[in-house]
Amino acid sequence: MGKARRLDGAALAATIRAELVPKVAQFRARVGRPPALDIVLVGDDPASHIYVRNKERAGSETGLAVTVHRLPATTTRDALLALITQLNESAGCDAILVQSPLPGALGRGAAQQVFDAINPQKDVDGFHPQNVGLLVQGRATLSPCTPAGVVELLRRESIPVAGRHAVVIGRSEIVGKPMALLLLQRDATVTVCHSKTVNLPAIASQADILVAAIGRAAFVTKEFVKPGATVVDVGTSRVDDRALVARWFGDPSQRLADFDKKGTAVVGDVHPEVAEVAGALTPVPGGVGPLTIAMLLKNTLIAAEHARS
Amino acid sequence: MGKARRLDGAALAATIRAELVPKVAQFRARVGRPPALDIVLVGDDPASHIYVRNKERAGSETGLAVTVHRLPATTTRDALLALITQLNESAGCDAILVQSPLPGALGRGAAQQVFDAINPQKDVDGFHPQNVGLLVQGRATLSPCTPAGVVELLRRESIPVAGRHAVVIGRSEIVGKPMALLLLQRDATVTVCHSKTVNLPAIASQADILVAAIGRAAFVTKEFVKPGATVVDVGTSRVDDRALVARWFGDPSQRLADFDKKGTAVVGDVHPEVAEVAGALTPVPGGVGPLTIAMLLKNTLIAAEHARS
């Protein structure tokens, strides 16, 4: 990276997890069991299996009881909903996470139906409409993990938000919209851009805080970034084209050498050249990703404590 | 007004109400009774009594059954919640509106508790967190009346929204936030500004569509407005200072003459001089206000039909 300060999400995630450990232990001492997270994983998507394993490991290391329900790709919607009902009603389950994406075979609208079925008090992803509404109203107990992680990062890195202009590129339910709402709640002036935005670089380059959450590798180039701005890179794209990696990261470069070892690279939405102009920048990997998992663990503890308050 | 096209909300509201009449009659023929709106009005606020009377009249003229529950200012929170429960359970009530503001004597958090208690399917104001969440997710059945009215106005006046830059000044739960979300859903690039925004005129004057919803009389002056922009004025402030009315509207002027008759004037957030630069502008009064009521009647029919679908 160039001159931009590197915002080390992985290190902050480790700090957050370490802060959770004694709180989780206290919960366990008080309640007689650890906070319990149930993860539902349907089908064979390799990336999903890796993500779930990472969540499982991070949760266990923090002292949570993590149960992974691995269901075959042939699982019916009814069977999946029956499992959700069972977990909703189980006193031994505090938090439910259904890993996205669900297999296409479950049919259109399956994800929405499943997320809607989760008990809002156990909804650690914060996707249930009730939780989304409470987020808008500034009184959410469970905020979506990725945007909550970004806010936590800005706070701990002492990057001011109030009165600053934040531009969010992307308007997904999972990142873009809740990110915009959380920044607005912290008194930023907030602009949401997307695929229909005209003259995106001109708008993005007004941002004091630029959040890229579109899932297009290296899309955000220098012309999108005001000198000195804080740039948060939420995107992760898998890139299998060596020429692209060479062009973006240089030849020779560490990233290209890594690519040659693995045959693939994980690349953010932000072009590496942005490090030359940004004031601070989250790397990919090692930026927002680990924070998302840390916030999931934190939400699990919050859900468990809330159920007992 | 100057050269800006006048966006006649009152006329559009009359059109919407006229369109509702046969649909309401069809509902009545099918169900054996008209769609039923219950309005709860607590206390003696004179403005609230006028608003409720206007809603009652407009509803009755459209063929709805409107019942106003007028409760004394001494009503307890429990009594109010008991009425909400009764209306929630009543098969003869399709839609519930609790007029804001509630008397301060009900205590902090009363409004939130009461809005949360309303059955989301009867929540024609769209304030329940479940409905707010569905709005964010682009699948609301009941959208808040004022922003829904603004969207309807833009649509019927053929003012393009997709790809345009919309700036919303104000971030209330009732107008600012849902307005931003509805414009985003219609593919606008959306910026939300508020009291903490730095250099507000510079940001507002980028807007193709500028929505002012702050409740500060004549706050939005020419410097906030890009020439040719569409300006939507949601604010209504009561002004009792003759000198201000004379300064804003001119002396002599029709508005000043009206003031001298009534001793007060209703003034929007947008300064009259904006008519000289805007391309189109909603007046106050006669702009967004009547649309809000028309959308309330429409939401009542939607709620009634939805309960039977």
C-alpha cells in the first residue's frame, strides 16, 4: 500500500474477541452455560463452508457454544423452516445465523421467507424486518454485523463521523442500506450511490468517508477518492485472472506471488492505487471481513444477555 | 410565485380521492361495509383537532367509515393502550391512526410505545418498526403517507427520479428517512442532510430533486437550489410575526393581506424567492399537505383489502 494509513481490521477484530472472552465467561458462570449460536448451512458452496468454519472457530475460541447444522443441498424449504422453528423455540439457542446464499433449488424468495421466520431476538444478522425497522429508528439491539463492524472501526480509530460527508457505494440490504443508516445516526451527512448513479466519481470524491460495498474488484479508482479521505473496502471478489492481478498489484508483487501459489486472489472493491491518495484505508483481506465475524460473536452475547434481561 | 412550475398537490389529492371513490364503493359492495379508519385523538391541541377534522371529512367524502376517538388530555397510557388493543382485535376496524403529538402528560416514550402496539397490518401511518423494515426492504404494504404522497406527485408530474440526485433535508422517522428510502428504491442517488450537515447549501444545490422537511420557515433560500431543480416543500410552520411575512412575501402581497385577516400564516421550509430559480415547486399550503391526507385514505383502503386477501 502507499501512504494511506492502514486500518487493521484483523487486529481490531482480535481485540474485540479478546474483550468478549471475560464477558462470555461471566455469562457462563451466571447462566450455567455459554451463549449459544446456531449456524444453519445448506448445501455445498465451498466459500460458505469456509466462512462457516471461520465463524465456528472464532466463536469457540471466544467461549461461545457454536452448533453448525449442515443440511444437504436437497433440503426442502419446509424442512429448513421446521429447523428454524425448532431453534426459535429452543431455550438452549440464543442466536441463529442462516448462511447465505441458500441453494437455488430452494426456489425464489426462500432466503426472505427463512430470514422472516427467525425470531427477531435471535436474529444476529439483523435481517428481520422488525430489526431493520428498529435500526432505522435508532433503537436496534442487533445491528447487521458488517456495517456495525465498520462503525466500530471508525470509532476505535478515532475517525470523526459527525458532520462529515459519508458516501456509501452500494445499496444492499446487508451492507449498503444499514451502513448508510448507521452513519446517519452518527450525524454524518450520507449519500447512497449505486449502479444507476450518474457521474459516480464526482459524487464519491466529495466523501470524507467512502464505503465501497458493490462487489466489483478494484472498481473504486483514484478519481473516486478525495485526497485524505477514509476509504472502507467492504467488497471481496475472487479473481482468477493472473493478468488482472498483475495489472492491479504490479509485477512483480507480493500479491502476484501469492496468486501464483494459490491460483486465485481475493480482491476488494478498492483499487490498490487508492492507497496513494486516501488518508486511511481498510485492506482486503484483513479489513472488514474479520470485523464482521467479531461483531457476529458480539451480537450472540447481546442476544443471549437480552433474552435474560 | 416566480417562474417555477407550481406542483399542485391539492389538485392531485382531489384526483387521488376521486379515484378512490369507486374502489371504496366496490369494497363496500363486496364486504357489506366500507373500509373503516379509526382515528385516536388525545388531548386539546387545537392544530391536532383541525388536522383530525380534515382527515375525517376527507375520509367520509371518499366513502370510508371514519370513527374519531376523542380522549381527554388526562387519559392514562394504560387506557390508551387498551383502546389500541381493542381496535387491533376489532374485525370492524381496518386502519388505526393515532394523531401526533400525544400530550406530554403521558410521559416519555408514550408515542413509541403506542405506535409499537398498533397491529402492523392496521398501521396506516407506517410507523411500526415491522413496516419501517419492510419499507427498507422494498416490500412495504403501508408506506408513510407524506413521503408516499411526494413520490406519487413526482410520478404523476412525470418528474424523473431514476439516476437523479435527490437531496433530503431532514431525517425524521415520519418524513426524512422514509422519503430517502423511497427515492433510493426508485433509483435516485440520495443524500440525507440535517442539522449537523456542514455547508448545507453547497450539498443541497447539487440536487435535481430537493425535499425540505425540517420545519423551519423559509429556511431554504435561493443559494440552496440548482437552477431548474424540482423543490418539494414538506415543512409547515405557523408564523405570527407580520414583519417576517412582509419580508418573505413582499409588502404589499396577497400573503400579507391574508395574514392581516387571520393574524397568522402557514409558511413552508422553502423561501418564496426559490420560485425564481427552481424548475418546479410545491406550494405551502396546497402542496404536500393535502397529498398526505389522500395517501392516508389510500392506505386505509389498502389495509382493508389486504386484511381480506
